[in-house]
Amino acid sequence: MRKTILSLFLAVPLCLAAQETSGEQNSAADDVSQPDEQDGAAAAAKPAKPVPKYFRFQFANHPSIRIGQWFRADLRLKFQHDFRTFDQDFTVDEGGLSNLRKFRVGVEGYVTRDLEYAVEREIRNEVADYFNLRHRETTALWRDVYGNFRYYRRVQVRFGQFKIPFGMDQLKYATNGEMVFRSLIGNFLAPGRDLGVMLHGRLFEQRIAYQAGWFRNDGWRAHTRDDDRSGERTLAARIVIPPFGFGQSRFLQPFKALELGFAAAENPVTEGLRSLRGRTWVVTHNWFDRINVRGHRLRLGAELNWEPGPFVAKGEVIRVRDERLGQGLRGEDLPHLIGRGWYFTTGWVVTGEPTAGGVKPKKDFVTGRGIGAIQILARYEQLRFGSSEHPGNPSRSSRAANVTSASERMATFGVNWYWNRFTRIQFNAVREVIEDILRVPINGVDTYWSRYVRVQFVL
């Protein structure tokens, strides 16, 4: 049964790709979703085709329902299925696992040209139960559910549930991430989604992007075991600048795609075992458990993104400070808990396609009489927790003044094979090294290898 379902998901994108060229030719003339990005000279040279005022269905980038110029609904589907194996030490307990990782349906578009919307729901629990597939149950069913008012393009207002503007890897990963999994800091230090309102836009001829918002809590990534939020209201801001995007010199041309970003987020933290944590990918195992905190949480981040042609080089640094007011055994204040980490990713599309905006094969696999697009990648990263000061002997106690330092280093090697713009297969080999030998999944073993194959279909 599982093989049959997988075959269907692989067959659908091939059929869609075969119809893609004719569908885009029929719909490109009346695609009015992004008028600000159209080339003025091309539009002047070729008169635009009148937009029908009646209901219509078309397939440009996504299956879409439209009514005139005032209503649009793009139908979305995101599917990911993982196959993974571990070291021999895990063969007895884990073996080769096949997991339904993601199955989401959604709709996005606009009601009038100035009010956009997006609604997305995770349905993998229902699908996995119906087809008897292995999966990890989630309670976060509703993902992005928001509206966006964009009457003033430079100052737009987004409201609802969406990602807090912090962490490049957390914000941009979605289905376009280079690796099977997010980075350690993107997964454990960045906040994720929450309810809130945000101002955002682009300034200086769309060169500088900014985001600033207020959110009800500090994101899903800070959930405790009981699914409670660890923090209260969160203020967050992020700005992305192209440092060489304003010059005209031809010597700067390769660096115009370079972007630097800076972000900050702050929120009160409820008293209790509500700090952030560190976990392994190889199995569900905490190498740093939550400890007692109270006060304020401050996140600071810096990011670099450079995608010149078929190459990509990106990295990010995040530091999180949790106060521990009155958390000592005698009620005294303790040194802050510090979580910090970084990653660097580099890659090359062997077949020559540009990486900016997502890799799109020049010739699709099978239907385009090509091999698709092939990308090779590597990422190295580290995540560490410890005290801001180190009075006395280090201890693993939750109320210790000097918390024993714990960290994980990870190297990931990957190959992405893009069949067409709908389908991608990812191959990853991951090496994890845990610093604290007393907090490892297997006694006495601090280094672990795991291998992953992900089949992804995005409509």
C-alpha cells in the first residue's frame, strides 16, 4: 500500500510537468498576482491581454481559482516522506524507518488586490492513520493562518498566525531548505510560529527588507513537554541589507547577491523548567534538558546569504540569554543561561541552474528529456548551552550556579536531485558528536552517523 501511494505521488508531478508549458502559455498573459515585478519595457512593447471578469480556473505556478482582478485562490499541497537508517548500534531498536514527515494542504491568494491571505493545515495524522503509515503525531495542526494588508507596499501589515521574524533558517526553510532538516539553531533557538501582528516591507527600491512585530508568546519551538508556551508576549525585529547592492561598479557585480541580516527578539519567561533545550537528530534524545528560568529571554542573531548563480554560501549565528532570577536553592539570582550556536552551508548546482529563489531544472527529468537539476551541499554547525558566569564547580543540577556546559557538533553532506519544479529527492549523511558523554543516547558512544532519503512533492 505504501509503495502504491508513493508511486502515485511521484507520477502526478511528472504529468503536471508535461502540461506545464502549455498551461503557462495560456495563463501568463492574465496573471495579475505580482504586477509590481513585471518588466515595464516588456509590458509597453506587448499590450496586456484583457482580464476576464468571470470565474475561471488556470494553472500557472499553482492550480488557481480567480474572479476578475479582485479574487484569487491558489491551491497548495506539501508532501514529504523520509527513509532513514542509523549506525549498527541502533539496528535492533530503530532499524530502517520510513516516516511520513509532512502532508499539508492550503490555500493562498487575495481578496481585493490589497488584502492577501494564507491558510495551511497539517493533515499527516489523518493520512498516516488511514493508510497505516509510520509518522510522528503532531498537535500543531494549523500552520500559517494570516492576512496581509498591502495598500502601501513599503509598509504592509500582517496579522494572524505566522513565523516570528527571527532566524533565517527557520524563516526560509519551509520546502526549500538545502538539507533534509533545519540547522540546530534554526530548530532549537529560533522561535517559530505564533499569533501576532507585524509591519514589514521593502525600502530603497526594494533593496532593504524589514520586519517588526508583536506576538502573543515566544513561538512553538519554546513549547514545554506539556505543550505550554515558556514565554509571554514577544517583540521581534529583523532587517536584511545587501551591502554591495547600491554600487554600479562591474567589480561588485558578483557580490550584489550578498545579503546580511540582523534580528532581535525579547520576551518575559514564565518561572519553571522552561529554558530551551538541545536534542539529537539520530534519535529523540535530549543532550541538554530544560532547566529552571525566570525573567526575560533575549535572542540576537546575525545572518549571511550569498547565492551567485549556481553557488550558495550561507551562515547564521544566534545567541539566546535566559535570566534565572530567584532560581537558586536559597532564592538567590543565578547567572544567565546562554544558548548559542552557528552553522555554515555551501553548495553548487552541478547542472548550472541558479539557486536564488529555489532551483528550477532547465530540462525536467523524463518529461523534459533531461536529468533535472543536481545540487551537492555540505553544512557544519554547533549548538552549545552553559552559564554566562562560572562560579564554583560545574553541575548538571537545574538550580546550579555553574551549569555544566553541553554541546553538539554536526556535519551534514547532501545531494539534491530536482526532477522538476514539483518534485525533489534529497540524500543526506549526518555525523553528530555530543560533548557530554553522560548525556548520550548510548552509554560510552559520543559519535553517531545517520542517513536520510527524503521524497518531496510541492504543488
